[in-house]
Amino acid sequence: MTFIDANHLNVKEIRAGWKGRQDNARPELTEGRHRLARLFYPAFFINGTFRACQLSLAFSLNNLTTAMHPSLATKTMKSKFSILTTAVAAILLSLPLGTIAKEPEHADAPKVSPADALARLKAGNQRFVAGKLQHPHQDSKRRAELAKGQRPFAIVLGCADSRTSPEVLFDQGLGDLFVVRVAGNVLDDHALASIEYAVEHLGAQLIVVLGHQRCGAVQAAKETIDSNAEAPAHINSLVTAIQPAVEATRGADVEATVKANIDNVVEGLRSSEPVLKKEVETGAINVVGAYYNLDTAAVSFTEKKKE
């Protein structure tokens, strides 16, 4: 078997080599190979990783049809190619998309423990507060590394408020944080699925629920519930999600409700089954709350101690 370096494949050379082998082939065989090529080219060129497979498969089919040529009539060959084409298409369609072209999920960087990840975030926020930003991992070298895959060291579920970008508050760069943002930093199935993906497939071991001072979503929920009103359109879904925090902080100010909402989301993540709860219980991951002060730029963390 010949091994081929996929990094040095050239599409024009592939096609030229294949065409050269067709010179003495019968027209009906060439047509059959073209039909198979049209089937395989789109599937395997989705990701350059599979170009070697494409070349190997193409020449294998070429050799097969050449070997079959002397003993089969034109009509039979056309029928065989039609059946083969249909069979291969059925196989490809039955496979998960990732089986055909799966992008690497992460680079070769080692996993970062929950404690180390939290220390990085705290150090980054201290730089932000002091105005001594490093703006790490934002150059062309970093972009080239990330083209091969990602390995964020922490997950941040934060509010969509334009003043609270986690990459800025924690002085991080490209590929450092896996960020999910929604008004009120509430938890729904889409956010949960994203977080589970980052834990299971990207190797992140720290989840941070980031709320902030004077959160508009929490304020709106509090006012809506206190006045027995109903928020318009889809905003009402945010009110519903934040309502437990509002009910738990009746008579308190909005900041108390913001912090209660953070705690509720943290607990929702820690108890989420079937993925996160078992990871938390074994100590593989940690979930912490965080509160960003708009006035001071400081982020304070609330860590739940093991019972």
C-alpha cells in the first residue's frame, strides 16, 4: 500500500494523473469514473484531512474498472456503475456528517484544571482593573494555531449586555474562552447544550456564570413581576427564567436579585443531568458564580465549597 502525504496533495495533479490513466479506457468506463468522482469530490473536499482518502479511493476505483473491462460488455458496465454509484451514495448518506469530514475539536494543548483556570481569570481581571492589559493570543500565530482546532480553558455563561464582554473583562484572547451569552445570563436548553459540548468535546473544566451590576434583564423581570404585568413578546421568557430569583428576594434591591439569579443558574448547571452533574460530583469540572461591578471593573467570584 502506498502512503500519501495529504499536506502535499495538489488537486490539479490528482486530476491530471487520473486523466492520464483514462487515455486507453473505453468511453463508457471513463463516464462511470466521472460519475463516481462527482459523487466523492464534494464529500471529501469538505475537509483537507480527507484528500488522501479521496486520491486513494479514486485510483482504487480506476484500477477496479480497468481490471473489469476485458470481461464485461458496455451495457453491463454501465449497469454496474449505476448500482455502485447508488450504493456508495446510500452509505455516505447513512453516515454522520462528522464521519465524512470532521474538523478537529481542539488543538494539542493540555487541559487546564478548574483551579488553574479560575486563577487565570482572576489574574486577567486584575490586569483589566489596573489598566495593564496584555491582550494575549490575538496575533497571526495564534490564529494559525486555532485553525487546527480549539481548546478553551474555561466556559463563561454571561449576560448579553454590551458592557460585559468576558474576553475583555478577563483580558483573554482568541480560543481562550468558550462564551455563551444571553440576556440575564439565564439557562435554557440551547445554552446547556453548548456548555455540555465544551465540557465533553473541548475539554473545558471550569464553568463561570457571569452576572453584573444593574442588569437590565433582571431589573425588567423584577418590575414586571412586582406589578403583576406581562412583558411583551419573547421578553416574557426571560422574566419567567428570572422569576425564582425575584421571588426569593422580595423587598431587596435589584443587586440582591442579580446575585440570587447567578446562584440559581450555578445550581442549575451543577445539577444538570446526564452530563454535568456527574462531572461536578467527581471533581472533573467546577461551576462558579461571578459578579461584575460596572463601577470598579472588578469581578468577584462565589465558589461553592464541597459538602
